[in-house]
Amino acid sequence: MANPLPRYNDPVLPDSRDIELATQSSQRLAALFAKKKENEPVAINIADGEKIILPFGAIKLLTELLSQMASGNAVTLIPIHKSLTPQEAADLLNVSRSYLIKLLEKGKIPFEKVGTHRRIKAEDLFKYRSDLETDKKAALDELTEQAQDLEMEY
């Protein structure tokens, strides 16, 4: 019997052959992606001659997924409305569970209680991560500007 497809949230850890294929595929998709207009569907021919039409957003996601696999990273898909446990959320942020709990208790990331258990919406976690990245970039831009004003070499 054939192996069943993994569930959407089962991590996929690429082996060396996967990494090689992902590297080639991501480069080809990125080149294709650069030629397409926003929201223009993409047709892909598969080995048996069948053609698959993919939405533009799927190509964006697939390109990123393949880039991550090409780097040897495990990948998974998380629906935006999924509720996460604190451990799942901590893993996604690459922080400890106790640090995540502190963020929750300080109100940095919204959460709800289901009985005695905390649940974090993936959407809220991704917003927090995006805001954090924006803040980091702003801080680095400010430091760069200050270094230039002071004519410091870096």
C-alpha cells in the first residue's frame, strides 16, 4: 500500500536528494515568478503531460517552500486560522515556551483560554513576528543613519 500523504502540519525534513531538487526547482520557479504579473495564474506541465494551473499566490508559497527545503530546513504549512498551543507557537518563533508565556501575559500576543489551556491564533502569532521584524529593520536603519551622520566606517 502506498504511503499516505502527510497531513498539512507534519514537518517535512528534506534529505540530500530533496535539497538538490528543491534548489533547482526554486531557482526555476523564481525566474518564472519574476516574469509573471501579480495574480496571473501559472501553468505547469508535469511528467505525464498533464497541465496544472496554479494561482499566483500558490507559486509564491511554493517558491518560498522550495527555497527553505533547498537550505535543508524542515517545512510545514499552518493555516492562518489554526489555534496553536504555547509550545507550537514558541517553536515557530524559535523561543522557549516560558519566554512565549511571558509575551502572552504581557499582552504582546493575543491569546484565549480554552479551559485552563492557552491557545494562540496563528494569524496573531504571524502578525507579532512581522511587527517584530519591522521594528528590527527600523532600528537597524536608524543605527545605519546614525553611523553615516557620525561618518563612521562599517
